[in-house]
Amino acid sequence: MARNDFHPVPRRKLRDGVQAQLLAAIERGTYRPGAELPSERELMAQMGVGRPAVREALMALEQRGLIAIAHGRRARVREPAPFGAPELARRITLASAQLLDRDASAVDDLQEARHLFETAMVRLAAERATPAGLVALKRALQDNRRAISDADAYLATDMALHRTIAAVAGNPLCAAAGDALFGWLPRFRTRMVHVEGANLLSHDEHARIVERIAARDPPGAVRAVEAHLARSHSLYRRLSGRPAAASALSASPAAKPRARSRAS
């Protein structure tokens, strides 16, 4: 008789609910490395969801490197990888996903962490960017420009540009942390890229950031990314109906959006 380790998932966000329970079960050791997870049918019955929600959750965990899926077999928990940049990204992603799934207010912590991370990265990028790194940045900016009219493509190129900045900073552990950060940030950005004019405004801010990095201007690059993040955070709050909160973004005078940014 199969164990009943899970409980029915609320109807909203079925895939996220299934994924959160599986993540929690793996982290607390209910399913250790090498162990098989319950079958799709068992997970469907225990969580009260359909097969698509279960499969999407399993695929998301596979993409994170947490489980292995083979045709005709149950999903199996992967052995932990040797600690390094990829493992750092996996651990950050896992911890962040659990925090955000359990506490919706943790988005403020996410925004604050993003502010601290990105201001550090643009400063390093402006100091360390190689000619090849600048070429990669400008290519990412061009991709972002071409995607302005396509919401899904814009979101992907937006995250790719920020990942490139982290890579140009020249620290592989920071680049891995950037991969993790920008892997789970899109779940809070989807609505924003559908606001009329927001993508063009965001791209202009990206261009300013890249310009300051190329000019070897660390303070200017920091000011540019702070203005970008403050405007983005303000738009997220308006769309979500959430009140303003004290944070690194709101506390920093340099982070206040310029008049043009407030137009969005």
C-alpha cells in the first residue's frame, strides 16, 4: 500500500502547489538521493490534481537538476552534485522557491536581494568588462530591443541581459547566483511585460545601464540600475495592489525613478 505523504492542493496554481510539496518532501529527507518518487497516478490521487499539473511540476524539478525522469520509470531524486557554481545556483533556487511558495510577502525580500546583487554586479561589470564581455552585453541589448513588441520574448531577453551583466562581472559564483536569481524572478514579472509602453521604457533603462558599463563608469552604472529597479518595483506594486514597503529600493535617494520613468 502506497504511503500518503501529500495532501490535496488548492485549485489555484496547481503546478506550483505540487512543486512546492515535492520540494519540501525532498528537502526534509522523505525522499533521499536515489529514491523514487511516487508514480504520477499516486501523486494525482494524494494531491487531488490532474496529470498535467503533476507532469509540469516534475519537469520543473528536473530542469533544476533535483530529479531525473526516464521514460517508463518513476522520477528519481538525483544525487547532490559536487559543490560549485552550478550547485550554488541550485541551492539558491531551491531555497528561494520554498520561501516564496510559503510566504507571499517574501517578494519584498526578493526585491531587496535583487537590489543588493545587481548594484554590486554592475559596479564590477563597469570595472572589469572585457572587450568580449562588452560585445556580449551589446548583443543582449539588441536582442532585448528586437523583442519589445513580444511580451514573452521580451521577458526572456530581459532576464538574459541581466544574466549577461552578472557574467561580465567576472566572478563565476556571482554568475551562478545570477542564474538562480533570474530563474525565479520571472514569476513576478509576467504581468508587467504586458503593460503598454513598459517594455520600451525598460529597454531604454537597460540601454543606459549598458552605456555606463561600456563607459567604465561604476557609480553611473549603479545609479542607472537603481533607477531601473525602483521603477520596476513600483510598477509591480501597482499591478499587484500591494502597499509600498520600506526596503533598500525605497530608502535610497539614488533609487528613486526619474520623471520620465514615472510615466509608466
